[in-house]
Amino acid sequence: MWPASSPDLNPMDFSVWGYLESKVMAHSHPDIKSLKQALVKAWDEIDDDYLRRTVDSVPKRLKACIKAKGSNFEHLLK
């Protein structure tokens, strides 16, 4: 069985969204326009090395998921 949409295997879910949220929510936003602008700015400023490390971590995560037979595997990544 393959966990087809497991958030633990999707780099956007296990890393990038949290990173963007921490950058964008560091300040309050008076309206949606401000929030969108902050999100676009944070996206544009993501470091390429950060994204590369995130993508490079996927094979390790896949192996851990297989070892855990699709169950929680975060403890296997340490």
C-alpha cells in the first residue's frame, strides 16, 4: 500500500508551507491584500539551498515510510 497523498512525503507540506507561514505570520496583516503580498515576497525570497535540501530529503523520507509500513515515521528520521 502506498500513502498516495501523505503530507509527510510532500515537500510543500512537510517543509515549505511551515517555512512560509513562519515568515508571513511574523507580522499581522490588516487585510488579505497585505497577506498575499507578504506571501509572494516570502516565496520569492526562499533560498534555493533550502529548497534543494528539502527536495533531497525526500528519498530518506520515502525509505522511512516504507520501513514504517505507511505508519508514522518521523521518529525514524532522527
